[in-house]
Amino acid sequence: MKRIVLALALIPVADVAAAQTKQSAPIGSADAKVRLQTLGYKDVHDLRRGSDGQWTAKATKGNVEKSVTVPTRGPVVAR
């Protein structure tokens, strides 16, 4: 009987742990820079992290400087 109660008590804990692993982990500045470089961007500078966890920077691609945003998930956005 105690084993059943213990097993039922652990179910919510397992759900919380699974939910935490599904969230995207924050990326560091080195990760953001490498991600941009693998997409062909060069001269990455002014790299700053916003309050939302996204990184913004200036980078050059095809001899054109662009403002880029590196989100924790999803594609890089260039303007």
C-alpha cells in the first residue's frame, strides 16, 4: 500500500522535471557567435543579450553589415 501511495506522490514531480527539459536552455555569447558564423556571418560585434534571452549583434554577410537577432529557438533574423 505504501508503495502505491509513494508512486502516486512521485507522478507530479516527474511531470515537472519533464516540463523543465522541454524548455529551451539559454545560450551564451560564444554560442550565439558560433551560430552566426556557421550561417556565414563574419565580423560579429556589438553582441548583447536582451532581457528576453535573445542576442542581438551587428555582423557582415556578403560585404553587407546587418543587424541580427539570435533567439534561443528558431531561425536567426537579419535586418
